[in-house]
Amino acid sequence: MHPDLVQKHAELLADYCVRAQAGERVLVQTSTLALPLVEALHNTLLARGAMPLLRLEYPGQLEDFYRRASDALLDTLHPLQLQEIESVDATIRIQTPTAPAADLDPSRAARYTKTLAPVARARAQKRWNLTLYPTPYGAQAAGMTLEAYEAFVAAAMFLDTPDPVAKWGEVREMQARLIERLERADEVRILGPETDLRLSVKGRSWANSDGKRNMPSGEVFTGPLEDSAEGHIYYGLPTTYQGREVSGIRLRFERGRVVDARAEVGEDVLQAALEADPGARFLGELGIGSNYGIQQASKNILFDEKIGGTVHLAVGRSYPETGGRNESAIHWDMISDLRGGGQILLDGEVFQQDGRFLI
């Protein structure tokens, strides 16, 4: 990515996403593939008077841990892992897409995710952001050249505009209008190919995701009532979870719980995740994508769940600010594309048709 865009990305993360202040400690976690952004972010945070703490991994380090760690290590949370998160004011995690590892045992990955649950809960109490640095594999997965993928990533974050912060302000205002209508609804019904799912959102709050926690963003989300999901849904957009590709997911819900689950690719990953703990079979999030600047799927949830005209529902952990109460070690967003003949209804009234909002 061009150095000017990398610097704009670093400034957006430091100043807008986590609002770093003098004297604060900011943890930056990523792989060595993101070194240009790490260097720019490190220097930007120092210029703001903040203390950056860098945690770099080599590409594939976590997958090597899944393969080779003893059972005792998979079940052990080192005290420093939790203490580090508790000691900082904000965290920034930078994804660097790499090829899925087909040889991984998904049950081992699910087991370690459960071990890390206290770290995830502690991070959620801080200011945090998840973003991405473009890599050659990311471009390959998206079906683009690296140059085109870098432009795609920059545009999704508004880095190609004179004032990215102002553009995210426009997103926030647009999404506030959506939330004004959503907050009056008790029942959400999702209709689409192989999909007819009803959820209750009565009494729950809707969050306006405007880039502060995810960069890029462009969604509104809530935590549905835990026992309310009834029906079935098909998630057609492929994704990668814990280093494995999963696609063609079909879930059926009764009284909020997943009672039947299938996947065309990666079903062992799906089943292992759903068995992680009791909360893994219940929904923690209902999100509605509103970023019409992202229209092409790239096999990356951070981008694909924001596509205008899609919905995503996460099994597992809720976000407390929505009023959600589901607890789980996992939070897995699965994406359903409604642009080719789907609807979202609020108490029977059409809110979105074929991926376009009607308000």
C-alpha cells in the first residue's frame, strides 16, 4: 500500500478509532506482514504522547501452536496474557490474511479459544479496534490483483478521501436513521433463499458501528433475545474461521438454540465451534450491513459482514451494550446475502427489500 495511505490508516486508528491520549498504553497485535502499518502506527502513537506496546507474530504462528501444543498448554491461560490486556487503555488488532490451514484440528482451536475467553472479556471492556492490512493472499482470496485489493481496502476505509473522519461521520448519521426505526420494532423476520427466521429484539439496544471498533465498518447491530430465534437460515458467503474455510452453512433454530447445523465445506469446524460451550448454540448478535461501498465479497468477515444488503448473525458471545446476555468463548459472524431476493421485516412491515432499505 502507498506510504501516504498507510500513514492515513495509522492516523485514523490512533485518532479516531481508539482516540489515543497522552500517557495511555495502546497494545498493537498483528503479524510481521503488517510491518509498514506497525511502523507508522508506532510513530503516530508516540507523537500523540501514548505508549505503544507491540506484539508481533510470524505468519502462521497461531496455527503452529494449534498443531504442536500439548493438551496442558491448550487448557492453560498464562497470567501475563490476561494481565497485559488489563494493563492497557486500548487495543488495536491488525489482520493480515494468510492461506487457510486445511490440516488443523478444529477441536483444538475451539479448545484454546475457550481458554482465552477471559482475555476476550477483558479486551471488550477497553477501547478496541480490529482492522486489516492487505496481503497477497487477501488479494488472491478476493479474486483481485494486489494493487486492486489495496485500493479496495483503502476505499472501504475512506483512506482515498481528503477527510476519512468526516466520511465516517456521514455513515454514523445515516445509520442513526436506520436505528430510529429499528428501535421501535419487537420482531425481526429475515426471508431469503432457504431462509425464514424470526427473532425478538424487544427491549434491546441497537449499536451504531461507525468505524471506531471495526475499520472498516458500516453496520447496525443488536443482541436478540436469547430464546427467540425460530426457523432456518442459509449463509451463502464463504468465510474463514480459526484458519479454516467454511461455506454453505445452514442452521435451524428452536427456542433460540441451534438444533441442526450443516456446512457444505468445513462442517467439522462448524460442529467443533458449536460444541465449545452451551452459549455457542445461541445467538449473540444480529447485524445489518449498510456499507454500499463494499459490494464484493472478499472471504473476510471484517469486510463481508458490512456489505450493504447483507445480514449477519453471530453464534456465541453477546455485546453487553446491546443488552445481550449470552455468554460464550466464541463469537462467529455468519453472513446471509439478501441482495438477490431477500427481505427484512419489522413487525410485518418491509424494512429492506432485495438489499435496499425502504426508509
